[in-house]
Amino acid sequence: MRKIFLTWITTLLLSWCIISPVYAMNNEIWQQVGQPPLTGDNANVVSLTVHNGLLYAGTGSNGVWVLKEKTWSQVGGPQGLLGDAVYTRNITAYNGSLYAGTAVGVWKWDGQTWSMVGNLSNDSQIVVHNGMLYAGTGSGVYVWNGFMWSMLGNLPPTNTSCGLTSTNGVLYAIHPNKVWAWNGDIWSETGELSAAGYGVSSLATVDNKLFIGLMNQGVRILENNVWKPVTGKTPLPTLSGGAHVSCLLSFNGKLLAGVLGSDVWVWDQTDWSRLGAANGTMEEMPQINCLFDYHGIVYVGTFDGVWCYKSDQEDPLSEIFMDTSNHWAKDTIKKLVTNGFVSGYPDGCFRPDHPITRAEFVTILVKALKLEPVQGKVFMDIQNHWAKDAITTANACGILNGYQDGTFRPDELITREEMAVIMVKAKKLDFSFQEFSITDGKDISTWAKESVTIAIEHNMMKGYPDGTFKPKENATRAEAATVILNSIQ
């Protein structure tokens, strides 16, 4: 009943919103996460986090849920976190376990059971700051040392838990109408609001600038120790006389704001624009509770489950790899995956150190260069190959020629010197007379020497620490990803 009422009232109030152009990235759309998505009483998602590669959702009075293989399940079984008797404020991963700030203290999930952390029974919101766990309560902020909770300084008491944010190495406490910063010794008020009763909901930092979201006065930025309105040509939508901002997120150098009665809005330092809409309609997200960034994808916890902003219809968490977390090319792989240029295997792995075939490499390259399909030469051995379109397109664009016998040999492993030749052709780079010290230069094929030199000069490829280039070695998936990303940056 509550959800129906909120949806009705939100839809009614939408007529007061100001509609602006939509901010879109690569034709992304909003899509619900999970098959099926969280629904009914379980759909009020107030907090999101990732723990051990899995997405977790705190759902207010219905405990914590985890997404495994696209299916949501309640953490701890049907009773979840103390059944429906406890309201979950927020969740976070810490020290290898999942923690929840609730209306009755802080709780820990060790993979088997929920247990209370220490003797703190206050209404609590939690955050990890500089490797320590903190809890914001109505009576102040507490820090957990692994054995007990200790009060941190002296904050004025409030009637509810205070939100905590860790950003740019500073711990902030959000009281209803004020923001406080901890300097290691004392709490000090940050900035001045021109009037009381604004209701600070959230805080975020973008380019070392501090922003706060207010429950009825939009977004403000800290300038000369005063919180000043963030305005542009396009104002944020308003409800009952004010823009109700429930959450903020720093994302790719921009500020994202969740606005009640609307969608997610983007501040690009000059103006506000709306970040798409759920399935093209504003009514799909009646109440935005939280924003979360994982692997370059924006997630939103709403009164109608979890949504994400992505360019295809696949579940975004299918691109979380179990074998890249400590790999040297982790960030490179993540960028290519986020942009849809490469994917992993059905078992959840990327296999970064495995070799890559000629067909696989060309397919990723064509996607990364955003080449439109063009009819090119159909080599005699790709007639029914899955990569036929990418290979013919690359040939038509002058990127590859194949072998003299009329074949392309798509399933053969690509070597480092072959990769250099293809990349130099793809980028149409000129020859340089600069010489590089490669101890195994004599091993480079005559037809590849020029391309290897150019690829090294343009920082697309590098040699190994021992001074070799290893031209005849098979390129790995991680090396291929790095070369391609270097070419498009």
C-alpha cells in the first residue's frame, strides 16, 4: 500500500518538474538488476555495496539481499537480519566481512550468521575510513578497534543517527542541518548554511570541491566556508517548493544527484542535465535512495529495486572477473569491459594471461575503434566463422591483409609482432627513424621491423624489463587489451 501511495504521489508531483535535455553516454539506458528484480516489500533499497565480487542491497526493514548468478536471495535466509524487526540503514564491506548499520546497532555477516558488533545498540550508520570502521549515532560517532566501540570526540546529540562520509582522506559527519569534519583531534563545523532546517542528506567531493545534497534546497558547494547553491541554466526539478536531493555520487569527474520525484541528474561544472530515464519514462523510479559506482557503472537503489545505467541489456555484474583483482592489467581490462569492447568467459573469468587468437584480437580492435561494418574480402577460411564481419571490416579499412594463400587463419594465436603490424596499420602511423635498444631485434621478422619500431615510439607497445621484445611470442589477452587501450586514449 505504501509503495502504491508513493508511486501515485510521485507521479502526481512530476507535473511540477522541469524537463530538460537528457544526458546520455553511448546510448545507455536504465535497466533493473536481477532476474527477477527485487519487488514488493523487498524493493526499498536504501544502500548498496560490493563484497567478494557480489552486489549486496540493504532493503530497509527487509534485511540485506545478495545477487548471485542474476538472482537475489536474502542474506541469512528468510528471517534475514533479525527478521523484519530491524531497519537497515546502510551496508559496507570491511576486513573480509559484510557489515550493516541498523536501528539497533552494527551487525556483521561472516558468511554463515549475523552477529552484533560490540555492545553498541544505538541507531547507527557506518563507514570505513582509513582502514577503520566508524558508526554515526544520535549520541555521536564511534570507532571500532576490533574489540570495543569508543566515542570519537564530542558531537552535539541528534534525534536520529548521523550519516558518515569518507572522502579525500577526511571523515565527515552529517547532522540534520550541519556538516562536521574530524581533524584527528576534534570535530569542527564545515561551512555555514544561510538558514536552518535544510536537512543535509549527503556529501561528495568532485575535483577537490565539496558538495552537499539538501532535502528541500537542491545541491550546494563549499566556497569560502559558505555553502552556496549549485545552479545552472537548467534548474533541478522541484517538489513542494524545493529540489529534494536524497543522495550524491562523484562519478568520472562529474557530480551525480538523486532527486526525489525525478531521476539521476548530472552536474558537469556548468549545468544540470538528466541522466537518461528508466525505460524512457520518469515514473519508473519514484524514489531514489542511494547511488553507487562499481566498475564504471552507476547503480541506483530505489523504492522499486536496484537499477543500473548501461549500454546493453545484459546483467552488468556478469562482467566481474574472479581472476583480475590482482592483475597488472586490471584497470585496463575494466575500462575495455565497461565500454563493451571485450568480455569474459561464462565461468566468470577473463583469463588475462591466456593467449589470444587472431580473430579475437581483430574483433576487440574493431569494437574499440568503433568501425562501422564494411564489406571486405571474405577469406577462404572465414566463410562460416563467428568473427567474419569484424575480419572483413578490418580488411576493408586496410588494417589487415591475410596470407598469400588466401586464408586469414582466424583461430591461430596472434604473435606480438603481428599485433604491432595490425595496430600501426589501424592507426595509420608513419615510420620513425628513432632507434630503440631491443636486445632481440634480430628475431623480428623483416616485414614487422618497421611496425614494431613505430608501435614502441608511440607507446602502444613496450618491451620487457630484460630489454627483449619477444616478437615471436604469443600475445596474451591482457597484453592485447593494453595495446588496444593505448591506441584509443
